[in-house]
Amino acid sequence: MTTMHSPVLEVPARPRRRLPKPTLLIGLALLLLLIFAALFPRVLAPFSPTDFDYEALLKGPSAKHPFGTDNFGRDVLSRVIYGTRTDMQIAIFTTLFPFIFGTLLGALTGYLGRWSDAVVGRVADLVVVFPFLVLVIAIVAVLGPGLTNMYIAVSAVGWVSYWRLTRGEVMSQKKAEYAQAGRVLGYSPSRILLRHLLPNAVTPAIVYLMTDMSLGILLGASLGYLGLGAQPPTPEWGVMVADGKNFMATAWWISTFPGLALTLAGVTFSLIGDGLADALRPRA
Amino acid sequence: MHASYVIRRLLQIIPTFLAVMLVVFLLVRLLPGDPASAILGDRATAEIVERTNRELGLDRSLPVQFGVFVRNLLQGNLGDSISLKIPVIRLIGERLPTTLFLTAYAAVLGVLMAVPLAVLAAVRRNTWVDALIRAVFQVGLSLPVFYVALQLLSLLGARLGWFPIGGYGENFTGHLYHLFLPALTLGLNLAAILVRTLRNSIIEVLTAEYVDFARAKGLRSRVIMTRHVLRNALIATVTLLGLNIGALIGGAVITETVFAIPGVGRLMVDAIFGRDYPVIQGLTLTFAIIVSLVFLITDLIHARLDPRAELT
């Protein structure tokens, strides 16, 4: 009961910083591992991901080949490690452009409102009527298979979520005192928007970016599996699962390990997303 | 539910359909070069390309072409499949029921898994039961559909022989049996999407003042569960199902491909590899129409179940 005496000396209690949850730390640790594997696959991988070895076809997991070998005698562990680079690239390039474009557009139309907001809103409503995967594979079908065309297709579709999140946030932030203060001080709208509103309004989009990266990897791998994404012999986890699908009965390891790698990458990003959402949530 | 709301919502679908048609029309115009050469391949002579362009009406201006496209659509004419040489509308008509059956089946399995587990997680929130359910579905959400499909197919289909490894079956029970694994694959994916949001919305209800009031009033907890909690869980489930119809269709495309099910999803993938543009166009249009109809139905059901919905 400190208020009972000497209230003058009382220092207002600083809100205690919450420690990040273990899930966020686990997610970040896994992310570091994935980044390391993507940057320096040579250090981790015992063999080349593309060299054939006809002496070791379809060998099960062993000390020499912990994840076994495939039908060309390629070391599955090495291919999974090299695949990290492709799938991390997919995670970045399926989300980067939608994030930048969607966030900026959301800030702009959220701030301007009126017809610009209405027009973009109609376009967004239209985009979501098409099942995401269907629209992406239809665009890829027209442009031709491959990673670059997949990035173009995803970018054309994926910005909507970021637009929604940022638009809503800017619309509520622009009524905040600090934004009104900026107007009173005579700051230009672009300064208020870019220097003051956007940094405050971007949090939900950043949290969603993590979830979206795990969705991006799943999408990229699905297209790879269907033959529309990364093209062989590029080691990509989805393509590798497809490579092994005809050997499920005799050599389960060819598909199973790349699939586990995909799941691990997905879990990594969703753990970070959850952790960030929790850490960045305004404290009550 | 007010009639004016229903009418307003029904009318909104007309501009949506027109815009969908425009997108699908423009999609094929994105093709590098002219569609005729793309359809005919590299070996066609300039003469044949020109004739095909004329036959397809591609020598006319874009607005005129779009007018023809819409007129044909309204007459139920989606063109002919290039590889199968039959009308696209007939092809879709033959294959669509299979996909609808699969997605409905998957939705039922998904809801049967998700709702009880979400209620359990919400009631026992912040205990190990809750943590376990959430952890399992968090991993489930990161499992690629094609991977789950392949593993189930190989384990329960090929190795243990409990379920057929492909095909659609003859009658209703045959469909149920043949499509069990594909529907389970899709259902698991859907359940992973549903569980978390459902859990949170149930917790919101459980901690709401009117539930406290009901308890204070002395209502038995079973009555509270059915009258308040489950009713709200139902509303949330319907909304979530509607919102995720696109993901369900995308999942069906992959699942049908893995399990070799003769539905529209597999047709889409086949059409892409066969560069069968009329089929791709027709299917994209069909999927978009299905999604907008599901959105419409979801809104109407929502308005029916939740009296507050019409106001927003």
C-alpha cells in the first residue's frame, strides 16, 4: 500500500516488458537454421544434390545416407538441404511484392478514402471471388510454368490481404491525436501518411507476412508438385515429393523427408507469426 | 431477415458476374503472342493461324469480342474443348457433381472434427488439452495437402488396403467409400483452418456477460452450452466455411489430381498441361461463380442466424 504514505516519491511503475514466448524463440531458432541451410547448403550437405550415383539407387536411410537415396542415386538429405534455398526464395518472392504493394495501397486508400477506396475495394472483392490456387495456376498456365511466372501470378492476387489490413488500420489511426496534431502543425499529407501513420499501421501486415510466408511455401510446393512451379532438376521440396510419389511403396523416404521439411518450414513461420502477434499486441 | 436485404444482396451478384466474365475473358488475352498460335502450336502455318483467328473471332476489336463472349456465355456456350473436342459446358456438367460431392463430404468431415475439438479446447482453455489440440492443428495447417494425400494414399490405401486408391465408385455408398481418403485429406486441412478461429469465438461467448447472467440465473450448463455457446459456434462455423470455400476448391484441385478422381479439379490440371484454353477459361469462370454464390448463401444464412448481421 505505497499510496498510503509519501505518494510524492512514488515513481510510476513502468509496464513490465513481457518476455517473448518460447514459441517465438523456437520459431526464430528454426528460422536461423533454415536461413543457414539456404545460404550455405554446401557446409551442411554431405553430397551434391544433382550428382547421379548408379551404385546407390533407392537405398534406404543409413549412416552414409541418413535420408536414403532416390531413383537416380541422389542423396535425399543433400537435396532437402539444397531445396531450402529454393523454398526460402519462394517464401520471400511470393510475399514481398504483395506486402509492399498491398501495404502502400492500403495506406493510400485508407487515408484518401472516397472513390479511390471504393475502386480498389471493388477490385479486391473481385479478386477474392477466384479461388487463390485456381487463379494462380490459370495465370501460370497462360504465362508458362516456372518460378518467375508463379511470382507474377501470386503478386497479382496476393496483395488483397495486405491492402485490407493496412487500410483498416490507417482508417482508424488517422483519427488519432498524433495524426491530427500533424495536420495542425501543417505537415503535408504525404509526410503524415508515410512518416507517421504507416509505421504505426503496418503491424498487422507484418504479422500476416509471416503467416503468408508459410502459405507461400505451401503454394509454391503445390505448384512444384503439379509441375507448374520450380522445374527439375532444381531441388525444390514440392517437386521432390512428386519425384518420389511413384516409389511410395518401395522407397517411402524420397517423398517423406522433403514433405517433413515443408511442414517444418510452415511451422517455423507460423510460430514466428503467432509470437509476433502476441509481442506486438498493444497492452491493455 | 428483411426481403430488401435479400434483394439487395441478390442484385449485387450481377456486377460481380460481369466483372468475373471480363477477368476470365482477359486472362487468355494475356497469352504471349496470339491465342491461335498458342492453341495450334509452333508448326501451324501463318495461313492456318489466320483462319483460326477468324473462326474464333479474334480478328475483331476487344470490346466486340467481349460482347460475343458474354452473349455466348448467356446461351450456355463456353466453346469446345481443344483436346477432347466436346463442348466445355458438357464437360464441366459431367465432372462438376464429383467435385461438389467431394467438397461437401470434406466439409462434413472437417466440421465433425473441428467443432467438438474447438469446444473442448475452449472449455478447457489454457490447459494441456487446449495446448495439445492447438499444437496438432498448427502443424496440420503447415502440412501440404498433396503431401497428406500422398501419405494417406500410400498408408491406408496401398499398404493396409483399407480404402481404394482411386476412382469414384458407382452409387452413393460407393462414392462415400471411394472418396473417403480424399475427403479426409481435405477435411483435415479445413479442420486445421477452422479449429483456431472457432476456439477463440467460443471463448468469447463463454466469457460474455450474457452467459454469466445465464449462469447467475441458474440455467444448467448444458442449456447454456446448447442455447448460447453452440448456437454461436454454428454461426461462426457457417461463416468460416463460406470464407474458406476458395481454399476448399484449391484443395480439391490438388486432391483430385493425387487420387485420380474424375472431377473438375483434375480437369483443370489436365487442361493446363494440354493447353486447353477454353476449358481453363470455363473452369475458372465456374469456380468464381461457385465462390460468389457460396458467399451469397453464407451472407443469407448468417443474416438468418444472427439478427445483427443485416445492419452491417
